[in-house]
Amino acid sequence: MIRIDAIGLANEPMDMRAGIETALARVIAVFGAATAAATCLIT
């Protein structure tokens, strides 16, 4: 069973051509940290 601790919702589009590192940097900037689960969802 997968336990959901938090749900994040995007409120603006992001240029996916920027790459994984840029997407992860945005997650960290917005939420303050990135968990292993969040990085799995980004990739």
C-alpha cells in the first residue's frame, strides 16, 4: 500500500525541455525540500 503524506498541485506550466535538474530545483524552491517519492514522480 502506498501512503500519501502530501499532495502538490502545479498552478503554472513549466517548460519540460529544461530537464530533470531544473524541475527538481523548482520543487525544492516551492516546497523547501524534495523527498525520494517526489523525485520518482518527477522522472
